[in-house]
Amino acid sequence: MPDSRIARPDGAPRGLVRAHLATFPARAGIFRRVVDAILPQVDRLVIVFNEMDEAPADLEADPRIEAITTDRDTKDLGRFFTRPRPDDIVFLIDDDIAYPADYVARSIERADAIGWDGNVFGYAASDFRHGAEGERGWRRIRPDAALPQPLGVRMLGTGTALARGDAIPTISEMAPYLGHADVGFALLNHRAGRRAWSLPRKGKWLADALPEDLASSRLSRTFRAQPSLPVVAAISEIMEADPDHPGQAAGAAEDVA
């Protein structure tokens, strides 16, 4: 496969198009669906196998795949294990989402329209709404919901996020946010002066693909009930981030909640 198959709008070359995935033994029966969907769309796929002694031999032998095993449980931070080059385009992906065949190309096209400098992108997101008593609070933007135009948000879901390599934090920077990668990614990019955007899409273009019998393995059920003090402090800072984000007037709550 040739490198950098998706050129920049100005025709200049860009770095590799990469995807970073972390999985663990409970998801051994489903993660290959994500590999099969994403690998044909990218130049490089990094897979971190949490709490596993070895990776499947066929994946380890594929020159497009960087398979990493660890006896530790890095949880969602495994996606930050390998550092990309600054000009790479990096997709952070989950093992429980159904990604369409045009996911990478469409996402890059939508991000190109906004511009990579000073921005990060994704689909699943959360935003904090300031306002009257009944209108104040967090709202969730589901990845499968229709969104007619880009929406400025405070926090992206890192299972459907994409960014230029220079906006991808290192795993050491993300370490205080173990199990809360969305929070760490949002905070570190906010502090770097970048804005987050939930990209437009049709409804059901992305879908949750986690079988019901694996629902108990979600981080939200196993790890996130009692966030650490760094996570609580980060969420408080993110709540007040960038109230003048130009995209926040776009889209209505009923379109995305």
C-alpha cells in the first residue's frame, strides 16, 4: 500500500494516515471486525493488546500493523502508546464501534474543510451548556446521531477522534487520566489552544457494535464511577473552556442528544 494516499487540499504531501487501537482479552471475539474495517483505509494500524502475552500471529506478521503487547492494563491510554510524526493524520479508534468503509476518507475531507491548524475533530462528544438553571449542564453528542454541520464542543470521545500528529498527547502526558482518555485529550488540547469539533454526518453512519453480553466490560461501568482528583479538576477546567467557540451556535440539542 502506498503511503499518504489522501493528499492535502493544496496538493502538498502529508504524513502517514494512522489508526491507534487498544483492546483487551474480553474483546478478543470482536476487535477483528474493527481491524478488518479500518486497515484497508490507513497506512498504519497500531494495536495495543492490554494484559496479553502475545498478539495474534497473522496481525504481527502484517507489515501495516504495529502490534504491541503489555502485561499492564493501559485501558484507553493504549491508543497513545506510540507517538506519531507531527504531520501524520491519526485516528483514535475503539474495538466496539462499527466504522463504515468511507470513514477515513470522509473524516479527513470534513476536517480539511475546517482546517487542521488549531483544531481537533471527532464524532462522539460532550459539551457543557452555560445558561439558565434548566439549560445548564453536560449534553452528550452520540456518534450515531445526525449532525448537519460542524459543532463546537468541549470534549471529544476518543474512540471516534482524529487529529494531526502534533495534537496527539504522549502516554506520559495522558497518564493522570487513565480510564478517562476523553478528559485528558480535551484538557491537553484546550491548554494548547486547540478547539474541538464534532463533525457533520448522517444518522447511523457510525454505530455501536458492542454485543449485549459484553456491556459490562465498558469502562463507564467498570472504572469511571469514582474519578480521581486530577480527572475531577480537569473536568472543571474543561467546563469553562472557550465559551466563544464559533461552532457552538451550530446544531440544536435535539439533533445530537
